[in-house]
Amino acid sequence: MRDRGVLEVVGLPLASTRVPERPPQLHVPRPDEAAALPEMPMARSWLQHLRDSAVYKLEGLTPDQLAWRPATAANSLGVIVVHLGYAERLWVRAVFAGEAMDMGWRSRMFELPPAWDEGQIVDFYRAETAAADAVLDAATTFDLPSSGDLRPTTLRWVVLHLIEETARHVGHMDITRELLDGSTGR
């Protein structure tokens, strides 16, 4: 009986009425809720949704808007997408695959190259995600250990970390874009 009183106080209906819900209408499609995908395709679908969401948040911005920061310690929309590109390079290609490369770019992971516009940022990001996808396409299981000597990990950890990292930054991008010009949504 106690639960009934709590429900009445917060204004929730006591009887369950089953009204079918529809997924939200998004500019950037997300994975189909009804698709029973295995772990790798589902994780890759979510990662791609988040990547596309990051690119969408840059649409139509001027170079000044791409560099605008909502607070002194915050990152601009352009910087976030550049960082996400470098994060994919770091985690998939350097850490997991052990690809030999000059690591000097790590000191610039949070810098927007001078005069880069939306197209250059998006091209950089798409090139980095395509290079990461080439590594992921060759993997048969998330249980694979890293081949690199930077740190021991598994492909599962790397991909889930990229989903977490990209989702967190796309959330920042949602807020920054709304503060910048009032645009909302994905």
C-alpha cells in the first residue's frame, strides 16, 4: 500500500496504460532499436552515430564560430572534433594496432590548426575515422589484445572507450552549439 501512496503523490498513473512509443526523430540516424545485432556491429553502429553527430554539430559554422569557446577552460566545437580524430588515431591505430608513427601530434590533440574551416575539420576527422575503421574491419572479435607496446588492452576496451569519449564530447558539443547560436538536436 505504501507504493500506491508514493505513486499518487508524484502524479504517476496507478494503472499501467501501454501506449507504444516511437523513437525520436533525429537528423543523424542512430542504430535501429529493434535490430538484434551482435556486439561488434552494434558497438560500431553506435560509434558511427556519435561520429556523425559530432560532424552534424559543425554544420554551417564560420571559422570564428568553430573556434568560439563557451568558457576559458572549455574547448571549441572545432577543437573537439580535431581531438576526436586524434583520439581515434591514438586508441585504434597506435595503442591497439601498434602502427608505427611519429607521435609528435599528441601535443596538438587539443589545438585547432590556424584557419581551418568546417570542411577541413570534417575531412581530417573522416580521414582519421576511415583509418580507424580499416583496423576495426580486419578484427574478428573484440577479445583481441593490443599489438602495440604503448599499453596492454583489448579491442573491446578501446572501442567502448571511444564510444564513451565521443559521447561525452558530443554532449559538450550539444551545449556549446546551443550557447553559440541556439541550435539544438541531433
